Amino acid sequence: MSRARSLALQSIGAVLDRGAYSNIEASRALAGERLSEADRSLYKQLFYGVLERVIPLDYCIGRFSRMKKTSPALTNILRLGACQLLFLDRIPPRAAVDESVKLARRVAPQAAGFVNAVLRNIDRSRDGLLEELDRGGLSLKYSVHPAVAALLTDAYGHAATQAFFEGFTAQRSRICARVNTLRCSDASAFAAAAARDGITAEPGPLPDSVFLCFSKALEQTAAWRDGLFHLQGAASQLAAAAVCAKPGDTVLDACAAPGSKSFTMAQQMRDRGEIYAFDLHPHRVRLIEAGMRRLGIACIRPATADAAAPYPVSVHADAALVDAPCSGYGMMARRPELRYRPPSEFAGLPALQRAILDRAAQSLRPGGRLVYSTCTLVPAENRAVTDAFLQANPGFSYAPCPRLSGADADGPVTLFEPGSEGFYIAAIRREG
């Protein structure tokens, strides 16, 4: 039995049945195994292949399964087998079925025949099933919860929503990073250093941003150990850039972990000044501290703090960033498990987001700049929050905001582009 298949099954269960984050689970699983490059690649194909297609896989399985209910493990074995048969052309159908039956014999021996029958029926009906999926609505075709697909369609239109979903594959395949300008002069110098590690670095959409292509784990490279870069999506880098932090400034990062935006701002400040980086959870604050050490940053002041409550230290900030907790629908490509969480789970977030924004605004000096950002596309968590804040605080107003495409926008920016993370960024100025 393929170890890659067995490991993928374990990881799928960890995410879908026990609520693990897909990116963290994949890193954990691969770090604990000595797999060949071929098996590492197979693991990723199977793991993400299932997570990205739960709804169409369940649809196809349901066409041939007479069982009203199966155990989570057996359900995931069927999903794993169906994914190989329908979407992974390089895997022979016989191998996909046989390996799935072997997995079933370990989990539920009495169900091995059932798994064999369902998967063989899917294989025989493959072309027709794929045509049905292609003709299905956005939810079925792109494996997104129906309520999420409806919400985004209502907000942005069918064509834009479909284009965003189509960009999922491209977004996940392009790993964006920020060059550590405290240790590397620019993207060109970084590309030369990275090449010695077998990393290809192509220019990204922002200054000092790069897209990486690599075959081995980044954590095993000298470029990582030497702190020449940190991973950060282009939209996240844009949110940090919107703060306009300068050397010597005092900056608040109210919801900082795991620290990428604080790291970027520290580099923009040339490590001069102070960045108060708060997070609610101590273990996430430790991630900020570890990143500081690796990148050689001294100006960040990490601390455990509830961003909606009084801060543990007095902060009088020249600029503040609120990257608020959100539904995360803009990150569905990188964290496919988010596709299956209905908007109703996040109904209480706007009140929390507003409380955090209000608290950050109190720490801002007159004339200071406040940036509110989320990695979601839900209007109620974005423009509705900042509009309500401005209505209640007449001493604040929208300020120009940078865009990936170049010239600043007059007001808030919503990134809803194929192949890019979905993000909302609003720059707000305090009068004075």
C-alpha cells in the first residue's frame, strides 16, 4: 500500500473531520515522514485534490452508493478513490481502485466490496459524470458551499465570481514571498542567492515581492535559514504597504500573528522605530518571536493581547494596522476547507471587527493613518464595517489606498481578481 495514500487519508480526516488547517496539516504530515520526492508530490495531489473537490466528489459517489450513512474514514476513502479516477489522469484506474480497497480493508473490512463496487461504477461512468459536473452550477463545479457561491454572486456578479473560482488552481500554485531587505538588497540579489538552493524567484507585483518555484521544503534551504525572505501573499504585502510606515515611527499591528505584515513593515522602517505586535494566543505570539529571530528584526514588540480590549501597554501610534479576524473566503484557494463553511458561521464577526477597529483608533495620534484589512470578500465584514466606523467617528476619513495595478485608489480597495487572494483594504486618516 502506498504510504503517500495512507498519509493523505490521515490528513484529509484531520482537516475535514477534526478541523485542522490544511496548510499546517500538510506541513506537519510531510515533516514527520521520509518520503521520496515522487511520494511527496503524490501526497499533495491526493490531499489537495480531495479538499478542493469535496462537493463534486460527494455528488459522484452519491450516484452509486446506496448507503445512507458511512463512517468519516470510509467516506474519505471513497473521496480519495473517486478523486484519482475522475481528476488525476496519471494514476491508472485499476491502481486507484485497488489501493482504495486496501485502505478500506484496514478501516472497515466488511465494506471493501462496497468501496470496490462504487469506484468501479464511477470509473465506468467517468465521462458522463465529468460532463454533469461541468454543466452544474458554481457550487457543484468549483466545490464551494452553495451559500458562499450565492453571497459572492450577489455581491460581484456571476462572471466575476466564476473567474475568481477559476483562478483557484493558479493561486495555489504560485507561492509569493517578500524579500528581507534588511539582509538582501533587492529581489535580484535574492534571486541569485535563492538559485544556489534550487529556488527560482520571479518578480512579483510589488517592490521586493517574488514568486517562488521550488522542489524541496523551503525550511531546508539556506535562504530560509539565513532569513533572506518570508512567505507572504501579494495582497497581504499590499495591506502592509498601505500603512506607509517610516523609519522611526511607532506602529500598532493589532492582530499580528503569524507576523508577516509586521515583518514587512519592520523592513520598510529599516528596523528603526517600534512595532507593537499583538495577538490573542500565546502560541501565535511565539511564531512572531521566532520569525523576528530568523529575519534579524529587533524593532517589533510582540505581546499577548485581546485586540478588542485595553492593551497591556500604552500605545501612541503614528500608524496602525487592523488585519481583522474574518471569514477568510478570499483565501479559499490556499485553505480549501474554507469553501465548505457557510456564512452563517461568521454572523458575529462584524461586531468583533468593529470593536477591534474602534480600539485601534483610540491609540492613533492626530494625523495618523489607520489601515483596516481582511482576507474575505463579504461586504458585511468589509466596507460595511469601515463605513459604520466613519459614520460614528467624524474625525476620521478615507485616504488614498494602493492597488496591485499601480496608481492609488481614492478609497478602499477590494481585490477580487483571478489568481489572486481576495482582500479588502481601507486606509483611514485621523484629522489633526
